[in-house]
Amino acid sequence: MFRYHIKNLNEISQTDLENLDILIRKSFPGSLTLSDIRQQYMNVPFSVFFVKQQAVVMFCSLLFPSHPTLYLYYICVPKEFRSTGIFTRALKYLKPLFMRQGYTKFGLDASEEKNSHMNQKKRIAIFLKMGFRLSPLKNPSPFIENTDPKTYVNTSVGVGELVEQIGDDYIILLNGLRRPLKIHQIKGCVSDLSSLEPDLCPMIMTVGKN
């Protein structure tokens, strides 16, 4: 039986915190653990969402509310539960819960992770199947100051600013001209127009209407 838990990061039990930290260290080597985040960002309203089957954690993520968008960080699925649909189940649980609170969008970051075997293009493909779409605006991350709120993408025709998105139809600003693209032409996000290094790659899912 699946059990779903949403707990304030400052109120989660030490046992759950330690188990989730282990999962995050495996999934995101070198990143902050939940214990680190609780210490360094005690005034940020983070919650932890995790799914258990009996005593085993099958999924966890960090939730950050920025109304009307709920942002998901640290999407962790242990190797043995990948490709089982657990992320789909988790979202199916979250959607009605947060829609009742007036949230209309879910946001996440499809950036590459250190020591990961999955590149941005694969991450984007997975999240597209879930209903997420690339966003022309970077997520308002609670971890870093985004001095440039724009999203820049590396595409099959060059690097440009993503300015519009409707479904899988995109408009980028390339050399001062607006150019239409399809999602398969976008390789991933970059930090600026002169860079090929991966950067924040924001994706948004619309979950309801105001």
C-alpha cells in the first residue's frame, strides 16, 4: 500500500530526515541534503513530499510554494523503482490537493545533475511525457539569486532566448529575429547566449485555471 506524506521540513522526524538524506546523497551527489537545507534556509517555507510502500521510500521531493506555482526540487526515485510510474502517482496525488489551495501550475528544473547518466534532452523528454513544458522564464529559485529571469536554449539552429511557449510550439529570439521551433529542435538550456554549459532548465505544468 502506498502512503503519501507532506511534512514541513522543520517538523519532519529525525528518522525520516536521515532516510531521505541517504536517498538524496545517492540521487544528487554533492548537493545539499535536507538537513543542510533545514539549517541554512530555516525561514524558507519548504515542505518534503515522500511516498512510502511499507517502510521503503519510493519517491521524494522538496516542495517550494510560490503562488500560483508549486515548485518541485530534488525529484528522487531510487533505482529499483524507476520506470514504475511512481512519479506519475505522486503528481496525481499532489494535483487535486494543491488545486484546492488555488495553485494552477507545477514547476521543476530539468537541468543536468553532476555525476548523472541522464542529460538535459532525456530529462526534458521524460518531463514532457508527464505534462511539463519548457518555460520562457527561469524558476524563482530559493537557493540562488537569478539576476537574469530569461531562459536561453541551445537548439538545432543556434542559441537563443526562449520568449514564448504554447504546447510543443516555441518561439526563440535568435539574432534579433523571432523564430518558431518544435520541442525536438531544443537540446537544452544554457546560461547565456555565448555558452553551451547547462543551466537552470525550467519546465511548467498547468494543473488548473483561476
